[in-house]
Amino acid sequence: VEEKVVEAAEFSKPFLDEGMVSVSGGKDSMAMLHIIVTRVSPDVTVFHWDHGNALMPRGVEREILNGITAVAPQARLIIQKYSVDDEEARVNWRKWYAEFFSTLKSLGFKYHLLGIRREESCRRSTRGRAVQRKYWTEIHPIYEFTWRDVWAYIFRHGVPVPSVYFRYARLLGWERVRLVTF
């Protein structure tokens, strides 16, 4: 795992001056954030999308924000909350995508560092470590990490993750548990 951590940190360096670290608060993005702020730079720009009351329980959202600020206290934190906060948020995904990507575009960063891993899905396995989008490039520092690598890193370094992981990982399996699952 240590070799992958060193490689992820080195891979991230060139993108931080013109980039932001996008953090959902899930295990992968929190591990990535911790690697970047402890191995590369503590004063990065961090972006967090708050999905709103209809899509993210407020207790979980508080845990996420507390975790981000604990891991990256010197970071410049940008939080954007989804404007739809009722039942429509659960069914109108096109509106969510439009608002989310419009927000990312308006921030004007050249690079977006994301905690995407190859093994998470067939679609993600074909993306690669750097993906050119229309207005920015996605950078995936922990792309080669396995689920075991992520959990080993989290436990070794005490990286905070939402407590729902610990409640539901036993039911779903540590290899399958994801923040979006809940």
C-alpha cells in the first residue's frame, strides 16, 4: 500500500496548482484527500457537493464536513449545495447533473482530482488515470488502489469516514460498501 500511496502523491503534484480536490466524503475521496494533504500540500482547494436534505441525511453530511476539515484544516473549502431539496431531487437526475456540472464549470479549475478507482465498476475500469472532459481534466490519483488498499490506508492513518460504513459494511461486505449505497 505504501508504494501506491507514494505513487499517488507524486502523480497528484503537477495538477494541484490549477486543480481542486473533489471530495464526496466517501472512503475513496477521504483517503485520497489525506494522501494529498499529508504527502503533497496541506493548503489545497477542496470542493464538496452537498446533495441536500432529500439525498443526504444531515447527520451523515455533518460527519462528512467534520471529516474533511479534520483531514485538511488548511484547505480552502468550497461547498456547493444542490438547490433542489424536495422529492424532485430523488427523481430528476437530469436536473442534478446539469446543476452539478454547471457548478464545476463555473469554478474554472483546469483539473479535478477525484477518488475514482479502477476496480469499482466496468465503466470506471476503462477511464484511465486522466480523462479529458469538455472544460477540465479529471485526475484519478488512487486509480490503481483496491478496496483493501483503501481500507488499510484508512485504518492505518485514522482517516475519518462516515459511521454508516461501519454499520453496513458487515452486511454488504467491506469490498462493496460505498457512500452512495446508503
